[in-house]
Amino acid sequence: MHALDIAGTEATEKAEKSLVILLGAKDAENERIREGLRELSVIDGFYNEDIIDSENSTTRGKSRARRGLTILNKEQLTVDKRSKLYEQGGIFSITSRILIVDMLSNVLNPAKITGIVILHAEKVKATSTEAFIVRFYRQANKYGFLKALSDEPEAFASGFSPLATMMKNLFLKKSFLWPRFHIEVRDSLVKKRSDVDSVTVVEIDVPMTESMRAIQTATMECIEACISELKRANPFLDTEYWNMDNALNVNFSRIIRGQLDPIWHKISWKTKQIVADLATLRQVLRDLLTYDSVSFYQTLEAILAANSPIPGSLRQNQSPWLFMDAADTIFTTGKERVFKDLRGKQGKGYSRENIVPVLEELPKWEQIARILDEITIERSHSSNFHGPILLMCRERKTARQIKEFLRSMKEEKGRMANEDSSTYSECSGYSAEKMMKRKLNDYLSWKDGFLMVSKVIMSEQVNAYKETQNNPLMVGKSNNSENGTFTLPSTTRAPPQKRRRVRGGLANAGGDRPISKTTEYVTIDDNTETLDALKDRESPGSSDDDLRDPGDESDDLIEIKDTTEELESELLDQFELLEMDDLIIVQNYNNETDDMVLEELQPSAIIMYEPDPSFIRRVEVYRASSPSKFVKVYFMYYGLSVEEQGYLGAVRKEKDSFTKLIREKANLTVTLTTDADNNPESQLLSKVNSRIAGGSRLMINRKKRNVIVDIREFRSSLPSLLHGNNLNILPCMLTVGDYIISQNICVERKSLPDLISSFKDGRLFAQCEAMFRYYTTPMLLIEFDENKSFSFEPLSDLPGQTGNTNAAKLVQSDIHSKLILLIIAFPQLRIIWSSSPYQTAEIFDLLKVNEDEPDVELAVSYGMDSSLDASNVENYTAISMLRNIPGITLVNYRTIINNVENLQELCQMSESDLAVLIGKEAARKVYKFINRNLR
């Protein structure tokens, strides 16, 4: 891309400039590519700060100045501005939806595109917008280049001939594979380094505790039982993938759900419950190795509470694995890691008086402290060990936990027996006792609130259950709201946080702000009599000011204003610049920014708290690109654990995927195509039955058939299928309908989630009313997912509805009843049921028979005010956001556009000003939504 950018700027004014399109790039990748192009321009001497002025569409500066990367990932630019940018040429990163609309609208001529580069090619499917773009580009441009990149070989390892299928979808003829074991890749990564390099990778096998091993073994036993039961309940499916070796795969639950989706309405509740349990158990395995013992047990209690039945109900919705002996081992051992109950197993209920803290710590914590000590010692003896320490983990929660441990860890000294068991030697270790005690205090407070809320929820459920027994139509209904939420009584709500006035500023006012040195910590130590004493202690310094209204901040504002200079001087005295060698940076893995983090920080030591194959590849590239930089990598993992097995399985799967791709590439057939093969008319004629009229060609109407499509519909795959079915797509901003088949036929397309939301906010009734106002044959298209069942059964698979058969029936009956009301309101409405977008394309093809072509100008003008010119409607994103605000309808949103300049001005308007424009009721909804307090 850099070579093409320079070639375009170096050309004369008469020469044709290059135009390269980049698809599929994320925000972080766009910034990385832009930075790389800028660095290459500086190296080649073509860098110039005076770049293209996109507003005036003029080029300033040197004739050979670089353009760099222009990002068009939003619709803030008008059509005219985008057209001028395309004419200037350069490298553009564009979203697929904007690009296909510009190409179909002749804003961008595909014949002038130099080439297209597609990132994340593993996500491209035959019905995706990227495949639509490539097909449309190849029909108009036979000589431009096409390149697709992917760094996930596992995505090409499943299915029948995945590599050949992907190359067919993207019109590619050559493929290049670069695995880690490739000779050139190996030679480029393993170079001769300077003599400062020695053994730079340290593998640390951290043993798990006995309790962690017991929980892991019990969890794996539960997973194996769930898989066996799943196989027994579904013998007609291909269950070869369902085994314990693949159970540690990240996508294991998703793959099983994908196999069951087409028959989801036929399988039993037990099978659905087991599928959900597999995801829960795999999450338990991950939490066991990353969460501290208190947080892990808190998660187990939440799982147990979620499976508790309603008191007095005979229905049992618990997960089957909870009745196993292994499940009892998980909960019992998880509890013993946190505290011991002095009453033993016979004790019932919850009592804080008989708890003895145990607070088992994760073994990796001490290893981190020892690694940091080792790095400190090595730095004192080596002059080449410069740079910060980078500690990488998988999740942000783990990163916060590690940061807290590093701040609060404490070195403890003790005695350890020698090999002869007769003498002892001094030893030291690191403890997170302070952090664990704080977490136990938080857990006890959470437990008290959890029990209180559980009682309220149980009482609500008991009342609802009794009502449903008397009235079957109320099954699954909530007493307080439509979405199933409940409101706690005023007596059970938590009191507002006490607010203390602090002279000299609000240093202690917020919970997230730094705590002063005089703050008293509530901790658990050996001198604590009972844990109840923690709850009875009052915070020191309380006064009558605590009872002041929290919203009254006038005094505090005055105090802050008077002491601003004093605060600034105090803060400057407390802060100082730190050396890079003194920094310990804790980050979570991010495939988009890991390369940038390594290059900018240039760490001298990298501690991998959890193994990650992709990050290891990035470290290898970083070491090869900086051969003179000393880097030491510490690779930590729990031995004989699912973490180790998962990492080894990921590496093995990557190697097997490349091996399969190499074999498929060796057996690929060479496909020779001509221009006639890509002609849509030739493809259509090939479908004609040769037995008609002795084999002569059927007379086919060669006139291009048009379909007007709303630009918001390009998020779906239907426009691509319509274009592949020899229909000319005309993208427009439609107010009435989504697809205009002819001058009389208008189609409003609804997917299942959109159908539910349209019924909920009443938008569908307004849309049908608008269609009947302008068209004689309005149609409602209800389109289902091709990979799921052709029924309303998937709608019942909502959060909190797993296993609730009555709630599932209620969801279906509710949709049926609303459809009946819609038909009663609009008797002439035609409803089209489509099982997939493929069937929808065939239905549209039949609807076009003997119909006149639609008029674009007329279709765009429908539903618009005469005072509003269609050419002025430019910001489609803002209009779409406006129409989704409660209270804004198809009738009044044009009034808002004509009288309000932008969304910011709308948010600043009062309720009375809104009422003048759209009425009191609509103004009340809009004002309430905009000024809603989210705290």
C-alpha cells in the first residue's frame, strides 16, 4: 500500500492516480496502519505535514508528499465530499456498508479502483457484504488486484474444502500459507542475536493446591457426564466432536449450539439445560484458575441461587449436574478454601459467628513476587537489562486483581525443614493476607445483602406463582413491569451512601478516589472476636453533616474554589516522574494493540501470567525486529491443569489446521474462467431447461429489473442475494418501506428480534399505516435465520427463561396475538413467511413478474414533507438515532428535523419547547429519555 500511495502522488496531473480500498479493519488496526505508512514515508523522504485538504479537495505541499490512510468508517461525510475524495485517489479504509452503497449509487466507479485489501478474511461468507463488494468489483474491473489476509487458520479447518470455498467467494486464484514451521518464517524469527542474549525464556510450572485439584477433577467429571447425557439424548446427530479433548476449546459451547439450532424447537428441555450447563461449567474452570478463593466461592453461590426452585413449586428447574456427588465436592471444597464452619455439616442456615477464615491464596501470586525479586537482582548485575516490566493476563478482572496484590503484598519470613529433617533454614515468602481479608469483608457484606434480596425475590416469585395457578394466562408475567424486573420495597432498599464534608477538597468523598493516610481499615486479624463486630463498628468522625441532603453541594463548591491553589501545590509535591525501569505495567491480552504495546514500551521482561499462543507469536516478532534489545520472557502456567491442556490443544490445533490447508492447497483444481462465465445473463440462461422446444433457448427478457432498497438494509445479506439473482439494486434513503418491488408493491422486512421490538414500541403499526397510504399492495416480510428452526421457538430462549416451558409458550402466544391484531387493523396486509434470505430472494424474483419498474424519485418522496428536500438528508446515522428515541414517530420526526439543528440542540431543549413541536405526550417521553438519571 505504501508503494501505491507514493506512486499515486508522484504521477503527473494527467496520469491516473491509484485508489486502494481497505476493508474489515478495526479502529486500532486503522491507527496502526496509518502510523506504519507515516513511518515508511519518513524513511523514504516523502513525508510532508501538508496533506490533502478534504474540505476544499485541494492538494498542498510537495508533489511527492504522502497521503497516508484516509478513514471513512462513519457517515459524517456527505456524498459530494466522498466523491471528491475518491477522485483524488489514495488509500481509504471504509466500512463495507458505505462502500457498497457508493458503488451501487455510482458515487465510486469500480473500474477506477486500483485494488481492494480485505482483512479478517475468515469472517467473509458467500452472503456477506464483502463478498457482494468483490463480486460487483470484478464484474466492472477485471484487472484490479484483490488481496485477503487472515491470521486464524482454525477458521479454515472445518467444513468441506474451506480454502477453495473462500477463494471462490473472493474471486482469488492463488493462496499463500505462512505457518510457524515454514522455513522462511523460522529463519526470520530465529536470527543470530548479540552476545547479550542468553536463555531468554523461563518456563514456570506452578503446582496447584490440593483443593484446586479436587475442584478441577470434580468439574471435569460433571462436564463429562453432561456430554455423555447430551450424546444419549441426540443419537441422530454427528457427535464425533463432542468429547473431553475438545471440551477445553474456547468455541466448544458455540459449536454444539450451532449444531442444535436447526432442531432447537424439537429437542427436550433437558438437552437445552445441558447445553447451558456446559458453558457454566467451563466458566467455573476458568474462574478457578483466575479468581481468588473468595470471589470464586461467591460465583459458586450465585450459580446455586440461580438454580434454586420457587418455594412451594413442584417444578424442578435445577441443572442435572447439581445432583451429582462431584457438584457437592465443588461447593464444599470451594467453601473450605475461604472459611471453616465450626458447626460442621449439620449446621444449617447462615451464621457469621462460627466462621474461621482460611483464605487460600492462588499459587501464582507468590511466583510473581519471586520473579520480580529475581528481575531486581539481575538488573543490579547487568547493564543491558533496561526497560519496564510487562505483565500480561487474559481478562481485565485478573489485571485488577494482580495490581491489588502487588500493592498490598507482604513479605513473610519463616523456617523450612531441610532434606535431613533435623535442621531448619530461614526462608521468606509473600502473602496477600491484607487483600484477602478485605475481600472477605466485602463478601460478608454482600452475603447479608444477597440474603435480603433473595427473600424479596422469593416472596415475589411465590406471589406470582400463586397468581399463575389461579390464572394460567399470567404465566411468566411480572407484577411490576413488562420486562420482568421488580422493585424492592422502600424498607429493603440500601440507604444512600453517607457523604462527609472534608475541608480543603473532596479527597474522600467518592469511593473510587484516593483514601487519605488517616483512613481506618476494617480488617480481620487473630484478635477479632467475631465477624459481627465488623458490621457494628461506626466510622469515626461522623457528625450531623452526614444527614445533610447529598444533592446540596454549595458549601463544598465554595471550599474547593477557595483552596484550589493549595490543592495544586499539595498534589505537585506528592507526584514525581518515575524511571521506566521502575514501572510494572499490567495489561490484558488484546490482539489489536499487543504489537503496539510491545514496540512502544520495549519491555526488558515480559511475564505471561496465562499462556496465550497468539501473544507468543507477537513476542517472537518483537524479538526478531529488535535483535539488540534484551528481553526475558517468563512463561507461567498451572501444571496438570486445564490451562496447560488448553494451551497445548490450541498449539496442536493451529498446526493441524495448517497441515490440512497445505494438503488442500496441493489438491486444488485449476479453474479457468472467461468473461462470459461472470455474465449474469449467461448464468441465468444455464438454468433453462434444454428439453423445452427441442433444446432452444427460452426467450428471456433481457431488460434489467430494478429493486429499490433502503440503505439501512445493507446490514443484512438479502441485497447481496438479490444482486446475485440478476436484480439491479438501487440504494436510497426510504421513509416508507424497506424494499420497493414495483410501483404498487412495498415490502417491510422484519427479522425475529426486529419484529419483537417493533411490536413493543408500536413502530410496526405506524409503518403499515404509512405503506397503505402510498402503495396498493403493502407486504410484511417475516424472515427467519437459515441456521435456526423455522418457528417462533427461538424467541423463548431469552435470559432467565431457560427451562421455563410456560414462559416459552407465552412468548409465542404473545407474538401470535399481536399478529392477529395487526391483521385485524390492516385486513389487506400481505404477510410473507420466509425461512431464509435465500428463499426471500426467490420470492422477490416471483413478485417482479409482470410488474412495472419502481420509480426512485417517487419512492423517496413518499412520507417526506414537501418543505424538506431529499437532497438535504445527509446524516443518516443521526436520523436513525433520532427515530429510535421513545416518543419520536414516523409522523413527528420530520418536524424535529425541520426545526432542530442537531441532536445536541435536541438534548438541551426543555419539555415545554418540545411540546410545541411534537405534543405534550411525545415531549414527555423524549424529555424523560434524554434526562434519565443512569446512576
